Amino acid sequence: MLPFIRIGLLVLLALPAIAQQVIKGYSKPAAFHIVPTEDTISTSLSITTNFEFYKNERKTALIIGNGTYKSGPLKNAVNDALDMAALLSEKGFKVILRKDASRAEMREAIREFGNEISEGGVGLFYYSGHGLQVDGVNYLVPLDADIELKAEVAEECVSANTVLKVMEYSNNRINIIILDACRNNPFRSFSRSDEKGITRMDPPQGAKQGSIVAFATAPGDVASDGDGRNGLYTSKLMKYINTPGLKLEEVFKMTRIDVLGISDGRQIPWENNSLTGDFYFTFN
């Protein structure tokens, strides 16, 4: 019996090693197949950005610059609009440009913009000029605005909410709104001390991957018109739009850092956003 007992003990001692060999024999390296979305390219080693998607994506911009007002002219607003339009055109945007526009011309441009962005893609609205807030509503001031009473603002100006609603009803992936409109109010006869600049605005809903609203300075503050060809905010914004590899949020962050430094902290660019997707202006 002893030989059989010894054999049994040897078998018991060998079982763990045999089990490991069986497991190794039936185990295979795990294989994971990652299907790329339209935003990314996946490889077995890394996930990298698909810049071709952003390059070929439909992009539409409405640019309005109003400067030669009879009351409170702005020396840089039209230059800002012209230069921004040229830069965005280089980046693949279809640009609708209006300078020194009347209320009727602004409204017509917004309609044209609305028709264009109904086909989807990325929509961008940029405005440089006078803007003001009345009772919590922001208004963009046309060149032909004739305002003496506060009650006339709504009928003489264009509500910024109109643009937001047009973008909200679009089929866009991302909406971008940039307002360099926080200059001194030329209609001080009816403005209150707590209605400087323009007030906070929430990003429009409806875009598939969110929206962002960017202001030249903090809500309720006033921005610099600048001493050169362009206003302080727009000059730095264009610099970073033209910087390769920056995501949309990074463009505005770097702009804010520069403006803060140059203005010694007096002007703080501001954004509200609901973004869930990425966008790049410049790739290489």
C-alpha cells in the first residue's frame, strides 16, 4: 500500500502545476477592437486626434463690425471684423461679413446665417461694436440706431438673444459666440451705473456637442478699444486662433492670460460654455 500512497501524494503535489499549464494552454492574449468615433482615430497603442475631420467639417461664420457711429465712434471695430473674417476664411469657414451695418442689414445677415447653419457643422458669430444691456437683455447697436430713451432700445437695436435663438434652432455640432461689445455705452443719458458693458449670457442649447459664449471682458465691465489696428481682446484672440494644436477652450484661455497681463488685470475675458466636444481652428 505504501507505494500507492506515495504515488497519490506526488499526484496531489503536482496538481497546481498541471492546472497552471492547462490554463496557459487554453488562454490567448486578449484582443480589444476599438471602433473610432468621428472625432478620434484609435490604434493599438494610442488615441490621436483626427484632424482631417475638423479640417473637412462644414464651418460658417457671421462677422459684424460696427465702428463709425455718430455718437461714440470706435476706431478698431471694423478692422477687428475685417481681420477676423480674413483669418476665419483661411481656416475654412464660409464667412458672411457686414461692416457698419444698419439694423435692417444686421437682421438680414442673421437670416442668411440661420439658413446656412441649418445644414449643420460649426457655427460662429463674432460681433465687434457697441453693445449695451437694458433690464438684463443684451443689445447689439446698429450704425443707424437713433436712441434717446431707454424704451427705444429694443426697437432700435438687435437683441443678442436673436442670434442665440437662430443658432439654437440650427443643426450644428458646436456653436461659438464671440462678443467684443463691452465698450463704453454711448447712450449714457438713460443708462444706470449697474448696466455697464453687457450682462452674462448662457450658451444656446441645441448644438449636438455644446456651445460657448465668449466676452471681451467680464460681464458688467468695459473693454479696451485698443491703440493699434485691433482692439486688445481681438488682437490676442486672433493670435491664438492661428496657433496650431489648441482646442477651442485653450484658445480662449490663452487669450485671457495675455489680456490680463497687458491690462494689468483690469480686463478679464470671460466665457460660459456647455461644450462636450472638441474643435480646432489650426492644425499645423
